[in-house]
Amino acid sequence: MKITAIEIKHYLLPLDPPFKAAWDPLPRKKFPATIVRVSTDEGITGIGSGDAMLGLAGHEHLFIGQDPFEIERHWQVLDNIDFHYGRCWPLDIALWDIMGKAGGQSIAKLLDAQKFKILAYASSGEMLAPQERAERVQKLSDQGFKALKIRFHHPDPREDIKVVESVRKAVGDSLEIMVDANQGWKMPWDTGAPWDFERACQVAQALEDLNIYWLEEPLPHYDFRGLARLRQKTKIRIAGGEMNRRWHDFKEMNTLGSLDVYQPDVVLTGGITGVRQIAGWVQHKGIWFSPHTWSNGIGLMANLQLACAVSQCPFLEFPFDPPAWTPQRRDYMLHPEDRLMIDRSGYLHVPEKPGLGCELDEKALSRYEVNTVYIGEP
């Protein structure tokens, strides 16, 4: 089998009403998606999605004509491109999709998974008043979720803590609660100062009494030593790493003992090929791997496949904050029947279809396409 073409298309879904993401000062009026399709001479096409694939153009000859199964070789090329240009890891996802489809197996099965379902935690996106957040959480509990994540980003974190207090009062100990401080990285237009070490300590101590499952990104993503110090000062698990780009960041954090939960996303950091290695490093020390999944339905599916195969963490992130964020928005590029949702017990299941287990809704996508880039012969 040989790769014959790589097609990159960009889409924008209008959002009305806008999505007010906690980590973005600007309300989001459109939801972009970049989709990669990799064709082969045997008629199998793999798909991937994630970043905008900046930097792949001009390097097409490094993939066209190659065997898609030479995954370690392709990972090295993509890692080099990552260093020089952008994160082109959706191509790695598409190659795994091809391998799964060629073998008639899910990616999880290719990775020798021993389980094919995992508990999901509902990952919220908006900041809400305490009572409204508590009401939404009760609905999530009724749907079967066993855990949820609350976003922080008020100028005064005491206002954020009031939200957690309200939720804990509403649900008692029936749900695990994670907190995302959103201090690890910023949008390009966000010039506000992140928390310093003392502020992070104060918040962690306040959350201890609320039995928080983990505190995510309480310090900038590069403050490996600060995260390690914070981890020693609190009983709460410290999570992070979702936007760290390079594999050696995770090796250094693992050496320093920076985190209790590592969250690299396969569409942003190393693809499935690279992140499975990171998961192995950290879990060898008894630390959890639970990937970030806030991209779209394709990214969620790819992370689900890997998490079921290798993660020892009981929970996987599931971006879900209705009515603001739903599978209809998150997964608009997929056929409706391929959009993931939990079962009544709170589990996400690896699809029975081979590869990623999802197919594109080309008819729906045709309405939102903004431009196309062809690499190789279409």
C-alpha cells in the first residue's frame, strides 16, 4: 500500500449564540476545523483533524509514495516539521485510521487494548453563576455522568470557588469534581497575568476541603518546578500538559515530578504514535495519563482509542456543556450516528467500526468549507 494524496480542507461552523469559552476573552462566533484526508492506492482513505497543518506544504514528497504502515518513520518526519513549523499531527491520526481500516480493526485493538470503554467526565466550557452551574451539573448527573470539570477564570478566584461550593452542595459526594484553573496558556490576544505560585497555593488549599479530584493547570505550562513544588504542598492531584508541544517537556516534567495527571492531546502533541510513548513514561512511575480532548469529534475519537488502550486513569475528558457546547456543535463534521455520547452508566465506548470508527458527513461539511489545499495528486 502507498500514500497517493493528502488533502487538507478548512471549515467554519457559525455559532449562534456565540460560545463564551472560559479560557478565551472573546466570545467565539465560529468554530473552525481542519480536516486531513490521506488517500492510498488501495482505495482506503484515512482522516484526521486538529491544528491547521501549517508547515506541511512543501514537504509532501516526504509522504507521497510511502507505505502508511511505516508509522515510526512518518512520526520522525512530523516531529521535525513540528520543530520547524507547526503541529501537523492530524496526519499521524489519519495514518492510524488507514492502518485500522486496512486490518478491519479499531485503533484501540491495534494498540492491544484490554478494555474498550472508559468513564467520561463532563468537561464544561463556560463560566456560570453558582446556581446555574449547579443546575446544569444536576442534569449531567441524571444523564449518567460520574464526574465533571468546572472552569475557573474570574479575576478573583474566590468567585470561582463559590461555584464549586454550590455544585458540591447540590450533588454531595455523588460526583467527582475536577477544576481547571486555565492558567497554563493564553489566547494570542489575552495579555492578562497568570496566577503566581502563592495564588495557586491559596486556591489549592481552599479546594482541599471541597474534595476536588484534581486541579488542572494552576501555573504556566513551562513552570515545571513550580508545579512540582505545588504538588508537594497540596493533597489535590495536579494535572496539566495539554498544550506542551514537545515530547521532551513531558520527559522533564516526569523527571521533576511536576504532575499527578498528564494530559497531552494526540492531535496537538505527537499524534497517537508519540503520546502512547509519553503515557508509558509517566504511568511507569504510577502517574495517570488522561488526555485533553477539546478539539472536535475526530480528536475526541482519537484520544478515546488511545486512552482505552493505554490509560490507567479511570476518566476521559468529554467536552460537553449543553446548551452552549453539544455534540451537534463539537462533531458537526461527523455523521450524526458517529457522534459520541455516554451510555446510561457514564461510559464512552470504542466504536465497532475499524480505524477511528467515524466517517465524515461530506454533505454537511460542504456548507462550511472555506478553502482547500491539495498536496499530491487528488
